[in-house]
Amino acid sequence: MIDPDGYRPNVAIVLMRPDGRVFWARRVRRDGWQFPQGGMNSDETPTEAMYRELREETGLLPGHVDVLGSTPGWLRYRLPPRAVRRHDRMVCIGQKQVWFLLQFTGEESDLQLDLTDSPEFDHWRWVDFWYPLEHVVSFKRMVYVHALHHLAPFARQVAGAQAVPSVLIEPRRWSRPRGRERRMTPSGGNGPVQAE
């Protein structure tokens, strides 16, 4: 399902332990790490799609999580030109996502990456809340900045300010490809914004 603007409706999941660390997974046969995410079916609400993707990609059931919050609307990112399949009937230029923050209430043994015939991930670990901003593939970075910025207050209510500290987010810093020099600037004017 692709909308008239070329974006595929999608959900993304930030699975968080009570200590504020989040589930970070490596894609099968790739070096890229990301949060669980997946496309919505035409007959699904974002919440229904989130629970289906949660089961498919992590093996977790609704009883293993509590929903703490979600983004209020669509967050979009464009695919790099090399990833756009121009010969498909409907050309997808990117994803539009609703993001969910879930508190993990299950046991580590409940996580099963190989529940389906074609798993999305082959390895996972728990990382600090803001760690993904530095380590996600560059074309998804700004959507991660916006999503985590929005979800941080919900996370802080569970994990506390030490586990999910406020950070200065400089938009220019996160829009550059990894590997380039990055510099934080002092607050004020068009500089960084305080993440809530």
C-alpha cells in the first residue's frame, strides 16, 4: 500500500525496558541496525499493525508490553535514490510512520527473532535511549531524531531523567552522513534545541 505521494504507511516500535534501555536489532544478512518497523496492511489501524509487527519481528505478544505513547501523526523519510524501485507499478519513495513507545514487561526468553520463515533480524541488544541517533543509517536519522524527541517524555516517566536525559539536538548535526565531523553549538538562535 503506497499513498498518492509515494509514501508507504508504516509503524515503528521503540521497545524499552524499565531502566530506559531500548531494543536495537541487526537486520538479517546486513550490518544495519534499527528499531523494529514494518508496513501497514490496508485493513489495519496503526495500533493493529504495531502489534502484528511486534509479534513478527520480536516474537512478543501484547501481554509482554505496555503502550506508553505514540507520535501524533505521520513522520516521513525518503529512501535514497538507489533504493527506489522505479519499475514497480506503484513507486515508493519513502515511508511515513507512526512511532510507538512500548515498555517491555516480559522476560528476555520471550524475545524470538526467528518466529517467521523470513526473520527481519538476526541479533539484538539493549542500548541507551539516545544511542540510535548516532548509529542508524543516515537516511532514517532525522525521523529517529523527531520520534525519540517526541517519545522521550513518556520514557522519562518510567525510567527517570538519569536513564533518559535531556539532550541538545542540533538538526544540522543529525542530517549529515556518519563519519563527517559533528559539532555541538551553544543554545540560542538557530542552534540546537532542548529535547524534552
